[in-house]
Amino acid sequence: MLTKIKAALEKMGIENYQIEENRGESLECFFIRRNLDLKRRTDTEDYTVTVYKTLEKDGKKLLGSSTAHVHPGMDSAEIEQALGDANFAASLAGNAYYELYQGQKHEHVPSTSAIAAHPLEECMKIMADAVFAEDTRDDVFINSSEIFVRKNTKHIISSTGTDVSFETCDVMGEYVVQCITPQNVETCRQFNYREPDGEALRKDIQETMTMTQARAQAKGACPSGQYPVIISGSNVATLMRYYVMRSDASMIYQKFSSFAVGDNVQGEDIQGDPLTVVLKAKEPFSNEGIPMEDRVLIENGVLKTLHGATRFARYLGIEPTGSYRSVEVPVGSTPMDQLRSGKYLHVITFSDFNMNPLTGYFGGEIRLGFLCDGETVTPITGGSISGSMIELQKNMTFSEERYRGADYEGPFAVKIENVNVAGA
């Protein structure tokens, strides 16, 4: 198929392009209670072709781009039609000119995940066993679950010399825990690991069952006001996305962010734990074939790195690094027992927890929380929290307990002072 695409590009006189080939296989299992409802195996192959066209308008040099999707069932005429449409669209979408990334050929990089070294069925069994090992009760139980084990090989070729390929693996899915007394409630949880980590999944399910049982006993929302709020698990990763997005070259070039290297991005007067964030290269190359490496983003509250894809990095005059989504944050020195002292609201689950990188505001509706008045801990449900990272980031205290997901490793929890709570 690559030969057909290259032949079509040459025939149409398209000189600047990038081809991304993706080949994947997955095993997908769907369960109702403990019974396998559906088992499906998939093999996929698809191609995304980006064409670039140099333009000129009012004496200014521009660069337009557009993408075409090609699948193996297309013949040569259909491929040429798709590429021709993309080439025409590129001529209408001129942006400020920039030099495309000048890549090179690298050896194929295989995945180091255990998923790559074992049959998908073995990895599926590890995760399915982890799910059902905890499903032993009648009052709180897993009413449904789905697990996907995936391998993918990506191959990137460009007209400017890039020729790289690498393998990625992951296991992902979701499960629904149900508690039927004293009221019928459900908690839906998603998971995503780069290894078949049955131990981590079992721990997550144990906590979810405990949380769901507590939610069934919760009566209502807490009084409105400002509270020290504890946020935990994957929601901490959502908060950290603020710093990743605000330091991206695209955000800075478009004036959505004022971050600059050397800035005290956590504020001048840090009263909690100073923040350190490391960008993690979970894949060896970016979607443009740029070699990826771990980079210190923030050290003790000070921004050390700007990052981004080629276009906006060129505009800012910095090195194209590729776009990052995975981070690692050092754990704090405060154990959870100490973090949960005095008065606090620990929000365990949200209906949806959001972080707006443009404004710095975060918030979400509370599905389950634990409110402590200094002595008594009460499960609550309903209401919402909201706050501004810009205003509150000076007062963050991180737990010494660790949390690990596919794209975040760091403190399990963070305590933030003076968060607004809308409740009863």
C-alpha cells in the first residue's frame, strides 16, 4: 500500500508530504457479571497522508496542509482522488511559512511491554482474573466490564527524510461497580496501563467497591463554602495537564499562555510543596517522527522547558520536541493519614472533572466525597467544587503515596486550600 501511495504522490506532483501507517491488533472481551458476553479479535491497517503546499499571498510566503485517509481497499484511482482533494484543500489553507522537520531513517523500535512478548490471550487472562478476584460479594459487585489488549505498529515516512517505526502496547477498559443497599448506585471506572498490571487493577477495584458502598450510604451535599479539598487518583493527572498545556508552543504562540522559560509558574510565594514535573517520552518518536526524550518541564516551581510540534516550535524559534501527554511528578512527604487531618473534603469521584488550560479553572460535580468536620467523617454526594490553579497552586500539598496510570505517575493525592464548594 505504501508503494501505491508514493506512486500516486509522484504522479500528482506532490513534493512535500508525510505518510503515517498504522497496523494494529487487539483482543476485546465484554463481560456481564462474571460471564463472557462477547469476545472479539480485530486487525486493522490504515494510512494518513498529510500533504503540504507552499503558497504566496500579498508577497508573503505561506504553507498550507491537509490530510487524506487511505485504507487498503482503495484502488489507485481512489487514492489519487483522495490525495488530489487534500492537495486542493491545502492550497486554500495557508498559514505562516515554516520549515518542515528534517528527519532521518532509524531502526525499528520494538515495545518493551510484556504485552509485546506474550499472546494477547495471556495478557487478557491476567486482567480478567484481576477483575473477578475482587468480585466476591452480593451487596456490592461488578455488574459489567470490558477489557481491551492492544498492540500497534506505527510507521512514519516523510518527503524530508523521516523514516521511523515503533511498536506500542496497552491494556485498557472499564468496569461498573453496583451497590444495591441502602440505595442502588453505580460507579463506572476506566483504566489504562502499558503493562498487564493485574495488581494495580485489583487495588483500583477494591477502592472502587469501598467507594461505591460509601456512596450508597451518602445522604446529600455538604454546606456551601470554602474547604481544604483533597483530590486523588487520576484527577491529580487532570490538574497536571494545566502545566503541560500552558507550556506547549501552540498555546504560547497564540497568546493563550504567557509561560516563558525561567518563570515561577507556581507563583512567587509557595506555601505548600514546590512543584516538579517531568515530561515522559512514552513513545520513541512523535507523530512527525521527532525523537522523543524525557524532559524536565518544571523544577521547584520554575519552568525549564517549552515543547511542541514543528509548526509552532518554528514560529517561536525553539527546538521541535514533539507533543507530550505523559508526565511524572515526585511524590510528596505527607502520608494520607496526615493529609486527612483536621477539617477537609476529600472528593473521591466526580461525574466529570475538568481542567481548562486557557483560564486555569478546574471543577466538577461530586459523586462521592468524605467531609470531615475535624472529628466526624461523613460520606456526601452532590454539589460541586471549583477553583483557579493560578490562585490556589501556591497551597498544594502532595501525598507520599504513589499512583500510576498509563500517562501519569506521581502523588496519589493533593490537598488544596480554600477551594470553593457549592452544596446545600
